[in-house]
Amino acid sequence: MKSGSCLFSVLSSSSLSALASIYGMITHMRLDAKTVHSLLLIMLRPVARLCLRTGFGIQDFLESAKTAFVLTAQEQLVQEGAKVNISRISVATGLHRRDVDRIISHETLPVESDSAVRKVLTAWENQRDWRTASGSPRVLEIDGSPQSFYALVREVTSDVHPSSILSQVERMGVVKRTPHGLKLIAPGHEITRDIGRGYEILARDVDDLSLSVEQNLLLQPRVPNLHARTEFDNVYEESLSSVQDWLLDEGALFHQKARSMLSEHDGDIRPQPGKTAGCKVIVSCFARVERSKKPSGF
């Protein structure tokens, strides 16, 4: 396995689980083989592009694909209330029993590594006790008072030590130590140059988007999941910088509003006895700019 493959093998399993789930969806809809092949080709090209960029060969990819199929089949059997065993998974995936046995003995789906961090940052940005009179996040002492960063962490979660959360938010670059205490400087930014973190966000986005579309198509809920796309293909190159600035500013503002609204309905931030918490709401957005390949003047 080439350098960098270990990182991508974990992330690709998450992304490929989404593709495996979509494969189950489109076969359930009884699409013909040619249509299924065309859909998978479209969805697999971004994965192939990532593999080629990271030196992840076809055999490594196939191993990740097997893992994704097995874990997804296992998950779907549990959701259906069916008995989970090697034979059922083998039949569902078309894999040999020995491969299924090997995979379920050693693999689990990767869990989100920063859910506690996001909860802490959301509380700091949106909870009244941690904001100034003007509505900005307070500058907090590290520890030693009821208004310290450690106190904030302890209020949100008891599963992770405050020092671990502090190390993570400093590594992410979303806080800054000042003479007056710890300052939140980038509460809503998911943009990162950390390769591992960037691919982790990508993998989660692929999984969540596919599940969102799947629910809309198969379940057809009364209130569908938001799924919108805007594309213009003849934008002036001289306008790209201002367009990108606008998208970044408006995207950050939208997410700030979304976090503020959702924090009012979250059981960790606004405990309400008698109500049942535990539901998940995911909002993600992205924009991509592609410069013209046309010769100048065309």
C-alpha cells in the first residue's frame, strides 16, 4: 500500500458505505442494469479521482468497497429487524463467506471524532450564558471560574476532559489565547488545510447527502430534506473573486443562523424535561468555482 493509503482507507470506507447504500436503493427501485451502471459510474468518478490523487490502487479500493458493502448490509439488516449473520450478508453483497467473516471480525464504521467539540463551540456561540450583552461569544478564562472554558465544556459534555477539547479547538485554529483569556475567532468555519480533517468532512458530506436524497426518493416524506443546486456556466472570470467572497460571507451567515435556531431545540444546550431528544439535523453547504478553459476573448 502506498504512502497515504492508510488515511484514505478509513475515509473511503465511509464514503463507499454511502455508495453501497445508494446501490441498494437503486436496485430496490428495480432499475435496469445499464441504468444502474451509469449512475454508479457518475458517483464513483469522484472516488476514483481521490484514489488516484492519493496513490490508492485498485486492489486497495476493492478491499474498502468490500468493507463498505459488508458494513452497510449489516446496518440495513439491523434496521429491518432481521437476523444478522454471515450467510445473510454474503447473499446480500455477493461476497464469499470468508471475506464477510474477516471483515465483520475486524472492522467497524468510523465514528465522528469531533461531535463534542462542535457541541462546545455551538453552546459558546449561541447560549446566552456564554455571550456578551451584544451577542458575541465571551472571552473565557481557561479554568478556575464558573465562566471559564473548562466550565463550558463540563456543562456540555462529561465524556471528554476539557483539556482534550482545548487542544482540539486550538489545533483547528478556531480559538486564540489573549491576555484576557480564550477568544472564539472562527465559530462557523469548516474550511481547513488539514488533509485528514478535510477528507473526513468530505466523507461525512457524501454520506449525509446520499442518505438525504435516498429518503426523498424512497420515503417521499411530507416535508422533504432540503436538496438544492445552483449552477451558472458562463460567469465572467473578472467577477470570480467577488463571487467567492459573497458565497463565503453569505454561507457563514446562513450557518450562523442555522446554528442559532437549532441550538434552541437541542437537548444538550436547552434541556427540557418531558421532551424526547436524540434526533439529528445536518446542514451542510459547499460551492465550487471552475475557471474557464476557453482562450481569452472567446
